[in-house]
Amino acid sequence: MRSRSVLIGLVVFGAGVLTALVVLSRLVVSQAPVVPVLWFLSMLSGVGFAILLLWLWLQSRRRRAAVRTAMTAPHSSTRT
């Protein structure tokens, strides 16, 4: 998990979740300020999650292709 895409996805997801917590704190504390931009920023959690899912999908395609080529390559179990 040292990919830059994973790090970006996790940071964006975390920022979205933290912003959503700030926005939803109004349900508990009525004096909490609500800026309309915060509603937009709270949607970043979905964007970060989509980035992570895209990275996971691409990695599975790469691994599937690597396994497919390894299975078709001729190999021998005895060393010569």
C-alpha cells in the first residue's frame, strides 16, 4: 500500500469524513456554525472512496494479467 493513489484516496476520504463530522455536529450542538461550503466538502469522502475502489480495481486487473501470463508460460519443476 505504498501507492500514491492510495495515499491520496485516504487523505481525501479522511478530509471528507472530518468535514462531515463538523457539519453533522449541528445536530448535537445547535450553536455550531454551518457554512454551505462544508456540505460540499463533506462529499469528498465519497470521492476518496471512489479513488480507493478504482485503485483496487486496477490492481486486480494487473494481478489477473500477471497470473494469466505466468500460467501460460512454459515452466519445469526440475532444475537442469
